[in-house]
Amino acid sequence: MKIHVKVKPNSSEQKIVNFGEFRYLVYVKSPAEDDKANIELINLLSKHLGVPPKSLHIIFGRTSHDKILEIKY
């Protein structure tokens, strides 16, 4: 399953907004440097989706605000 995500780093709060089927806007507190925002994104989404963090993989957009993640069970 693939998930399309737009990430907003350096936000004042952590928040996930659902924009339909498998499309999310995710606000993270971490800066977009040294993979900090990506790690926080994976941890936040894994809790929201109820899957382990190791099952979420960024397959597109590691250095972009627009990302595609894949869930591998």
C-alpha cells in the first residue's frame, strides 16, 4: 500500500490531516535536516496507522516535502 504525504517541518505541533484515501498532510516539530523530520514522520504515521515503524519506507521524496511511503507488512 502506498501513502502520499506532504510534510511541514518546524511546526509548533505534531498533527496529521487526512485529505482522502491515503493522502496526508503531516506537521512535525523537527527540522528538515539530518533526516530528523523523516524519522519523526515515520514514528508519527506508524502510531496513527497502527503499524510498526519498520514497516513504513520512504520510496520517493526523501529530501522533498512531498513524499510517497510504502507500508510493507
